[in-house]
Amino acid sequence: MAEVDSGSVEPQARHIVYCGVCTLPPEYCEFGGTAKKCEEWLKENHSDLWNELYSEEAVTANLSTLSVSAQERAAKDAAKKEAKAAQSEARDAEKKAASKVLIKRVERNKRKHVTVIMGLEVFGLENKKIAKDLGKKFATGSSMTRSPAGAEEITVQGDVSDDVREWLLEVHGDKVPEANIELIEDKKKKKAEGA
């Protein structure tokens, strides 16, 4: 058996930079579809790494190793990915602009009410986390459930619809515009007399 040198070689931790736009390492940003935004972010935050990857010298050195047809293909692919990312971003923005956060006040029994909130996931908010925060904020029961239609909704015990609206604007006003919040009152239908 060979002897293993048990010298004092300690493993070194590596510091890896992750892109603030696509969350990939900068070497792989070109595969994420937001290459231009990633490049701008890298230039602002890590100029030394940007020089290593995107400076004129680095780009010409990398392109010189490719054939002419491969260069053309790379340019076409990059343009397609940029266009696709722009379309996706435009669709998301359009979807957010058209979406509404519905805050319903639902009557349960006589004077008992619950507040139901729907549509937060479109704006990038996590329903479970919001439900937990609302439960703490109003010191009441709050949970995330699925509606019969299959959509996620948050149910908060008590009539707190106005307070929930104010809280949403205060805490998540940057993500949820005031114009997209709608209050609805849902009353239980009363049974016909003598039935």
C-alpha cells in the first residue's frame, strides 16, 4: 500500500460570482436568454470579470477561434434568445397589468366573516408566506388553500379586508400597484321565509 502524504494541505474555498439578473455564473449568462442585461449588470458590479469576459480583446480572441459560419450562427442564436426573452418579459408585464388582486369579505354565519385574497401569485408573491405574515399581523387564523377552480387563495379569519389592502400597499406596494387591488363584498344568500 502506498503511503498518503498527510501534510497540512487544507481545502481552499472558492468564491463564485453569480449574476444578479439570471442567477447563473457570468461564464454561462449567454445561455440564459438575457445576455445583454447580464453583461450590463456584470459591468456595473464586477468590472474586472467583465473585462475578462466581454472586453474587445477577449471577444476578438474568442471569435478568432471560430469559423465564419459558426460566428454567423452564434450571432443569430444570440439575437433569437434576446428576442424571445423580450417577448416573454413583455407578456409578463402585460399579464401583470391586466391581473387583479381580489380581496373578498365573505359572510359566514350571521356576523362572522372571513377575508379571502386571490391573485397574488401573478405579482411574484408567495401565498404561503403572505398567509403566515397576515396571521401574525392580525393575530388571527390565516391559511393558503385551493379554490374549487384550482387557484390558490389566502383565507384570513375576520373582517380585515380594508386592513389587508392597506398592508399590501405598505409592504408590497412596489410589486402590487394600487390600481390592481379590488375589494369585493360577498354576502350569503338568505333562505326564503317559510321554506
